[in-house]
Amino acid sequence: MTLALDKVPDGANPPAATPAASPPIITVEGVSKTYDGGVTALSGIDLAFPAGKLAALLGPSGCGKTTLLKIVAGLLAPSAGRVTVKGRPVTGPGPERAFVFQDFALLPWATVLRNAAFGLELAGMARRQREEKARHYVAEVGLAGFEDKYPHELSGGMRQRVGLARALAVDADVLLMDEPFSAVDEQNRRKFQEDLIRLRELENKTFLFVTHSIEEAVYLADRIVLLSPHPGRVSQVIDPDIPRSDDVEAIRRDPVYLDIVDAIWRGLRRYAE
């Protein structure tokens, strides 16, 4: 694993990542995106994400993290290149992918249980079956007892948990998360991070996660993709080799964690405003 991030020039081929044990579930091949008006957000992105892992897209504002996530989700079409999920080209949203929005995107008139079951309702699942499944995931994200509450009765962190429960309930293989913790305070953010580690182990899903936080990316991710801005290009791919145990807080004190955080910062600080 190469950590000399500040030695990678813009536009150069990034160092190869450590080979992943799992075959890729998501591949990004030659993806570029130019918006109307001529602004190029992404240029020549080539990536592979292994199944059952959590990958983070990390970089400064303007590097195209959210654009890339939306292309994988099928919410945006690339100007060039293609994305495949489970070997099939992405041409729009699909049932194998679920999106967790930054702003929660809950139905204000619906209870926690109905919000969590909404994707299943759209899919035509019978009411008893979808409510049973939604109730399971509401409990799994730590909201048992809140099934009959409405979004306005919940904290920001709790509303984000409902969004996660809804994404888990549809049983998608890939969960796409756009800065899902940015709207909560630091205490809840840390708790949510710990819960996500636990959920990743329980659910065996593939997570693709956008964040501005170096510490969050290193704490959570099996793979970190660093993007450089104007336009967004892959600067480096890192597979952190951090020992993980039941003591999730121990990760933050591990010397390997601290070294990777420091190395990433040294590579990205040139983009700091």
C-alpha cells in the first residue's frame, strides 16, 4: 500500500491498489462527465469495488465525488465510459442499488415504519410482509419503539437511520451513501459510524460512501478512492490494512490508522482553500 500521496502528480496514473480478495461488484470504466455549459466534473475514471466491502470516495470540494456516486446510482448518465454492477451496464436506477440521501428524503406524512417500508410498497409487496421486513430493519438501525413516530418527532440522526433502514429493507446488493452523517452532530456521527461497521458485518452488503472527512474514510472504509479536482481524476486508491476487532473505538488509536490519516492529509492539503 503506497502512502506517498503528495508525490502523485495530477493526471498521472495512480499507483495500483492492493489486490482485493473479492471480485468487483462495481466497475467504472473510462467514465467522464461534462455538464451543460462545458464544466467537466470527471475525467477518465477507472475503478473497481469488491463485493461485501465499504469503499469511500474522498477528496476536496469540486472533485466530482457526488457526481460519480450518482452515475453509479443511475441518476446521472456519464458523458463517456460506462459503469457495470454485477456485470450489467448501468443505464438508470435498479433494484440492486439503493441510495441513502444526505437530506434524509423522508415522507413527512408517513410514520417511521411506513417510511422504512416505502421502497417495498412501491415494489408491490403485500402490506403485512413489507411491514414485518421494515420492522426488522428499523430495529436493526436502533429505532425499535419509534415505528409510529413521524419524521418531525425525530432528531436528525434518527431520521438518517430511517433512511438507512429503508435502503436496507429493499435488500439491494449495493448501498450508495452521499455524506449521510454530515447533518448530525459529532457525538451522533461517531455512533452512526460504529453502527455502520456493525451493519456491514451483519448484512454483507457493498457500501459506496462519499465523505469530506479523512478520519471518517479511514475509520470506515476497506477501500479509499482519492479524487483530485478540476476535473475529478483518481489520484490514488488505498486499501487500509487496519486491524479490526469488537472494540471499534480502538481503531482510532491504532498507529496504522493515525499514519494513514496523516499521509492522506499530506496528499490533499495542497487543495485546501
